[in-house]
Amino acid sequence: MSVVFTVVVGVTIALNAVESVANFMRAEWVRRNSRAVGVPDSWLPFLGFVKGAAALGLAAGFAWRPVGVAAAAGLVVFFVCATVLHVRRRVFHNFAGPLLFLGLSVAALWLMLVA
């Protein structure tokens, strides 16, 4: 297993785990960002669950690659949707976040497939 694979997937796991916890805690910055794109606060626990499950799936992908591939693919879909939502709502002040997560998710998926 390469260093690049470990670092990219590890960072993707860590950031999604932090986001998951922040969603469950209903952190003010999460609520502010969600409201900006029209996502109600009531969705935060579900979004936290999705990000947490994906982080766990990526971690499981170190041992069983198909689970990691599925988790990474799910994150790609999730963050494509988040990016589209930001563009449709014309919310660009925090646009770097979804793009960063999308890029990491695409990289993790690619590495899960080829490494």
C-alpha cells in the first residue's frame, strides 16, 4: 500500500469524521453553511450519519477494498450534489469546502480502484 494512498484516504476519513461530528453537534458554522444553501437544520443528523458512515467505509476499505470503493463513490455523489447546490443557490463564499471534499473523494475513489 502506497504512502499516497494512506495519506489521501486517511485525510479524507479524518475530515469527513470531523464533519460528521460537527453535524451531530449542530455546530454554528455547519448550521450557517447549511442554511446558506437552503438545507434545513433538521437534516443535519442525517448528513452527519452519511459522512460518518462514509468515513467508516473508507477505513474498512483498507482491509476490504470493495467497501472502500462504495464509500468513496458515495462521497463523490454526495459532494457533487453539494457542489451543484452551492452553484444553484449562488453561494460561493464557502465554495472551497465542497470542492475540497469533492476532490479528496475523487482521489480516494481513484486510489481505491487502482492502488
